[in-house]
Amino acid sequence: MADPVDYCPVYSPIFGALGCTSAIVFACFGAAYGTAKSGVGLSVMGVLRPDMIMKSIVPIVMAGIIGIYGLVVSVLISDGLKQKMPLYTGFIQLGAGLSVGLAGLAAGFAIGVVGDAGVRASAQQPRLYVGMILILIFAEVLGLYGLIVGLILNTKSSGTC
């Protein structure tokens, strides 16, 4: 039978801290890219159709929501960090952080590309607006999938030494 110290090494919390960090960092990278790319498209579109600026701000708002997903999981993971914790808990927290962070990064990239092209196209052809919103919803839900997996994983991370 293994010694309990083997299950609770001193370096276990580093994995939880890495999960906490990766959740917020990667999600914010995605949110920043989505905001920047969509913001450029909005600026270009505003020259052609200034009346559509408020209507076309949706991709920027959706990109910002991706950062909130990372923040939520990062705060939940940090709540479970302890100086002495099982290695299993650290790995679960790392997985939770990576799932929401990398899903947020991918969703932010998708929102940025679709938002940029979509607002420019809807300035020239307003009937494209609904299609752009649908594609943005599908891109946003990628980040939501990561959030759901991260939350489920984080609920499994309880353990004591």
C-alpha cells in the first residue's frame, strides 16, 4: 500500500495554480483577439454606415463574455487551492483551467474573424446581419462548452491529505 505522502506531494498546488492561471490567461487572449479583430471591422464599417454602429457592436460584447468564462473558473479553482492537497486535485484543477482557457481562446478567434467580416458585410448588405449573429452564437457556444467542462471537472476536485 502506498504511503499517503505519495498522494499529497508538496508540489501538488502548482498544478492547481497553473489551471487557475491558464483559465484566465487563455480566455482573455481569446477575448482580446475577438475584441480587437471585431473592433477593426466595426471601425471600417462605421465609415460606410454610421447608423449601424450600435447594432454591430454585438461581436465585441460576445468576445468580452469569453473573458468572463475564464474569470469564473479561475476564481472557483483558486477557492480550492490549499497548501497541502492531493496530486489528483491539482491535476483536475489544471484540466478545468485548460478546458475553459483553450476553448475560450478558440471561441475568441472565431468571434474575431466572424465579427470582422460579418459587420463589414452587413454594412454592404443588411440582410447578412442575422446570418452573422447565428454564426457568432455558434462560435460563442464553443467557449460555453469549455466552461461547462471546467465547472464539472472542478466539482470533482475535492480531496484531503
